[in-house]
Amino acid sequence: MRDHGFFHRQGRKLSRLAFWLAVLVPLSVAVGSAVALFLWSLEWATQTRFDLPWLIWLMPVAGFAMVWAYQRFGGASGGGNSLIVDEIHQPGGGVPLRMAPFILVSTVLTHLVGGSAGREGTAVQIGGALAGGLGRRLSLEAPSMRILLICGIAAGFGAVFGTPLAGAIFALEVLMIGRIQYDALLPALLAALVGHWTVLAWGVGHVHYEISFIPSEITGWFGVDILLYAKVAVAGLAFGLCARAFAEASHGLTALWTRFVPYAPLRPVIASALIIGLVYALDTRAYLGLGVWSAIPGDPTLTGFLQPGLTDYTSWFWKFLFTVITLSAGFKGGEVTPLFFIGAALGVALGALMGVPTDLMAAIGFVAVFAGATNTPLACMIMGIELFGATHAVPLAIGCFTAYAASGHASIYGTQRIAVAKT
Amino acid sequence: MRDHGFFHRQGRKLSRLAFWLAVLVPLSVAVGSAVALFLWSLEWATQTRFDLPWLIWLMPVAGFAMVWAYQRFGGASGGGNSLIVDEIHQPGGGVPLRMAPFILVSTVLTHLVGGSAGREGTAVQIGGALAGGLGRRLSLEAPSMRILLICGIAAGFGAVFGTPLAGAIFALEVLMIGRIQYDALLPALLAALVGHWTVLAWGVGHVHYEISFIPSEITGWFGVDILLYAKVAVAGLAFGLCARAFAEASHGLTALWTRFVPYAPLRPVIASALIIGLVYALDTRAYLGLGVWSAIPGDPTLTGFLQPGLTDYTSWFWKFLFTVITLSAGFKGGEVTPLFFIGAALGVALGALMGVPTDLMAAIGFVAVFAGATNTPLACMIMGIELFGATHAVPLAIGCFTAYAASGHASIYGTQRIAVAKT
């Protein structure tokens, strides 16, 4: 009888496995395809913005239109990433399928007119919306729906940055501060990999990041460059405080808009005036859009920060300002690529100040500010390894873990729960 | 007033930070130094065993002496790794300081006479014992003692394998099945790094593992070698089942010894007879000791499995048998290096069967069987990246996560708690 029970259990496991494969593979292919379309559109929008500089004057119109459309037709879509995290914790009204087209179109529009925003929020929302839609169609029970939503996040994140391992870990780590649970470890990995591979299969490439700094074999005391690591830890503290300031500024500014501009579609109009004013006051368009690359020579860019030997003390601050104004007013897009920019730029500043190779410090800031702002130190360490290789794993870990410890309980995702308080 | 509170809080945080730095750095230097001494002694014991083959006949004497000494003078030391994990969950009698010299001497003795055992248990126990001793001397409260013990594990593990990131994550991940909590993320990283650096500073090197397999740029459908990854997932399943069998065989055999040989010091004497019998029946000494390298040409070894193009279908089974007999009878040492050997050997067998480069599959098995047997998939994935580089991160993750999912709730550490059940 024992053997019968054993085979019965294994049979149930196999049918569960078959069910999840049959659900997750098509879902992740769909998410990956939508993300590929999104990345392609984003590239087009960025290129078009550089080709037609007058598009910036449409910023108020675009902002008004998108906030108005969200209010009128978006339903719960406006909840964004926080809604998905909340639905995983506490199943409620579900994640509406229309969130996917809404976020895709409005993010591309934001980038077309020059809003300073990112991509990960969009990809995660595409993933969550498709997962939510599929789950309702299949009438999944709450525990399975939860797994499906986690997989949607993993597929979206893994696909948009080309970092599937970070995507899988991020989807589990972002739910709670201070704890990862392995409810969906294997499904999340599968979803992130298939999402990533789908983007590759569509022929949409990712920006290849690389830093030239190579740790020499023998440096410092006893072959270990303690001083370098100590400086990285101090920088990590700064990255964490910057992340905390970003999260608090975002929430604070959103509260101000709500209080002083009750009619929501008017907020991006005013924000546009501020952004355009800043563009002309600073005489640069470098802080518009994604910031990964620029058609204008000499602009500070994310890829540029990873070049050795830069000096730049102010870019991080301006990008910070442009981004919180853009996103708090209701423009759509993620926060993460701007956080990469802010972190890498702050890394360049700190590296120059502390006498550390700026490209190494930029790479650390790249992932560490994000780690602090989303409380996902492991996912960000792994992302750093996926982007920059295992050579720099130790300084990347020091940066991410320190930033996590220093960022407090602030988070750009308002519905993240605290499992283990930071002390 | 708000600012006053802010500075007061920051001041308290800084003094806490200073306290932990002042405690953790000396502790980790001590752990690292003891581990360096241990690694050096182990190398001496292994070399001596090859030089003086007759030492194997002392196995029964050595076994009798060490189990007798543990019973008579060891106090709670015999609890080993499980005691440390238990003390972290539920502070009780504490981890005795004498655990450190006991485990160091008895492990070296086990290896000198040819027992099939590992290193990680020893290093973790050295770390835990020194942490426990220091914590009692400082009269730390339970929550701080808990952090200190976690750091002891991290320092020991990071130092013994030269993989500090894996050490830090392992110390947090090993406590519970299915959950990592970030109670001591930064302290564990600091301890693991300082422990590792201390070993380096003593000039004790680690075996450098490397595999020659390089994924070609364009393989499989759409540039992704889906078939390879599917085979890795199937192998991961086998690695997980092997890990489960190892854990269950260890516990089962220990129960048999307890039942049929009530006088504990007699158990290793009988086990020695079995081991020596196997050595002469199989006419090989390849499954004695650590198995990382061998002075006898043609022996299967851990480093050998990572060479390309091997065929070996049986080594994993024999090492499995030698190890469970050795350790269940009361010889001392870790389980992890034998698990590396078993996993790598099983990887060679599966790679040859499935038409996958055996060196890649050996590298995956190396970490995946360990991941399954200790329920630490993230630590093992990171260890794989630290040992073999980020190039193979995806197959390493697939192997570790699948093995984790397949190994059930079996664990070589009996006191690990289940936080999230595997389904």
C-alpha cells in the first residue's frame, strides 16, 4: 500500500507540473512578446523624441490625456505595481487585463514627449495584467492566482532587463521587506526564463552594460583591498539614503499634488511646465526620458557613467528631480531605470570624491539605489552579477546590502509589507 | 524636536554599528584563522594518508577514540551543526566553546585514517562554537546571540570554501526550509568576508574549480538552447532525489546503529571494518577522504569530474555509500564536500547519458545535490556563480532550484524548520 500511495502522490505531482507548464509557458511567451513590443516602441519613441525636439511641447497635452483616460476608462489599472503586490497578499478585485494596454501606451507616450520615467513598472504591470486576466479565465483559486501573479512579475521583469535570475528573485523578494518565501521559486524561474527568451526570440536586444575596471590580483593588505571595500560600504550607505529620499519625495510630492491640485488631469500639465522650465533653465535635455543613451553628444547617460574616469557631481540630483516631478504628477512608466541612472550618477560622484574607480562605483550605484528603494537586496545583487559578471560580486553585494540596511522602511511600492523590521 | 529625535536615532544606530564591528571583526578573524589551520591540517592529513597507506588500519582505533572522547568530555558538542541551528531558533544551553577543538581534531583524524567526510560541518561548528563562547563572555541577550551564531556560521562557511557571498546567504537560508529572513544580512556578509579574507591572509589557498564548457553564441531555437535547459531540469530532479536519498539514508543508518549497537564507540569500529572491506573488495581508495584530489593517478576526484569528456556511471553511488557509513557511525567531518563529489559524479553520469557536456553537468551537480540536501537553493546558486562564474548562472539556477523542489523536506540538518512546505 505504501508504494501505491507513493505513486499516487508522484502522479498528482506530475499532473500539477503539467498544469503549471501548460499555463506558465504560454503566459510567459505572451508577456515576453508584449515586453518585446514595448521595448521596440520605447526605442522608437526615444529616437523620435531626439529627431523632433518640438515634441516636448506636447507634454502637457499627453499628460492630461493619459491621466484623464486612466480616470475615465482605466478602472483599477491606475493602482499599478502596488495593486499587483496587494492582490498577491490579499486577493481582492483582481488585476484588470486592461492594465496591460493602458500602461504600454501611456509609458510610450510619456517617453515620446520627454517624461523622465522607466520601464520596469510597465513590464511588471504587463506581466501582472496578463497573469490576472488568464487566472480569471481559468477560474483559478486564490493560492494558484497568487503564484500566477508572482510569475507575471517575474516574466515581465526578467524580460525587460534581460536578467531572468534577478527577475525570478525580484518577484519573490518585492512582496515583503526582510523576507523571501519560496512559494513559487521554480515557477518564477520558469516564467522569467521564458519571458527573457521570448524577447531574444523576437530579436529585441538589451543594452549591454560593461565596466572596464578589473581588480588587480594583489592590492591592499594581505591581498585584500580592505580600503576599497570600506569605501564601497560608505557609498552603499549614501545609496540607501538616496533611495530613501527618492521614495519619500515621491510619496510626499504625490500627497502635495492631491492636496493642491484636486483635478488629477491638471497635475501633469503643471508638471510639464516645471519640466520644460527646468530644461530651458539648465539648457539640457539630458534628464528627459529613459537616460540610457542620448543622441546629443556630451549628455550624461547611464551607459556613459560606466565609462572610466568621469567627473560628474550633479547629474544624480537633476535626474532625481525630473523623475519625481514626472511620476508623481501622473505620467506613466517605471521608476527603476531612472533609479539606475541616479545610482550610477551618484556612484560617479562618490567615486570621484573618494578616489575609487568611477566605473566600478557607478555599477554598484546602478543596482544599490534600486535595492534600497525597493528593498530587494538579493535580486539586485544577482542583477549586478548578471549585468557586470561575477568578478565584481563582492563589491556589488556590499553596496546592495548596505543600501538595503540604510534605506529604512521607505519603499517606492506602497503596498510592500514589513516582515522583518530593519534595525 | 523632530531633528533632535532624528540625530538621537542615528546616534544609537551608529553606536550599534560600532558595537557589531568591534565584536564581529575579531570573531571572524578568529574563525578564519581556525579554519585556515583546519584547511592546512586537512591537506597534511590527506597527503600523509597517501604517503602511509597502512594508516587505514588505524581507522577502528581512531573511530573508537573519537566517539569515546566526545561521550566522555564533549558535553553538548556532539550535537554539531544541528545544535547550532537549534540554538538560533530556540536559545537553550548554548553552543559550547570546546566544540571547536573537538571537531577540528576529530575531523583531521577522520581524514588521516581515510574516513569519507567533508569540511563544511567542521568549519560551521568552529564558527558556531567561537561565536557561542564569545557571546557568553559578553553576556549577550538572546536576539544578539542569535545574530552572533548566524555570523559564526557565515564566517566558517565563507572561509572554508572561499565563497563569502554563499556563506552569508547560507547562514540565513539554512535555518528554515522555504524562507530567508534578513535579520542579519549585513552582519553575516561582514563575517563571511572577514573570515574569507583571513584565510587568504594566512596564505591558505582554495582549490580553484573551473570548467571548460563555453555556451556557444547561437544554439538551439532562436538562439536559446531550450533542449539543454530541459535536460538540466531533468537532471536537477535526479540531483534532488539523490539528495533526499542521502539525507534519508543518513538518518536511517544512524537509527540502525543506535538500535543494534547501543555502545556508541563500537559503531565506528564496525563501520571501519565495512569501509576497509569495501576498499579491498572494490580495490580502490578513491572513495576515502575528501575526494577533492588524489595522489593515485586515475582515481575519480572532484576536480577530475570537472574535466570535459568523462564517462563514469558508478562513482556517485560508491561515494554515497562510503560517506553515509562513515558519518552515521560517528566519524566527524562535514557532509558537504562528499555531496559535492556525489553531485559532480552523478552529473558526469547524467551528462554522458543525456548527451550534455559532462563538465557542465558536473558543475551543476556539484552545487545542486548540496542545495537539495540542505534546502539552500539560493546559497548554492550563488556558490556556483562564485566558483564557476556568471556565464553558467542560468543552468546552475535551474539545477539548484529543481533539486530543491524535488528533495522534499528531507534535510541533513535535523533541526531545520519548515517555514513554507514544498508542494
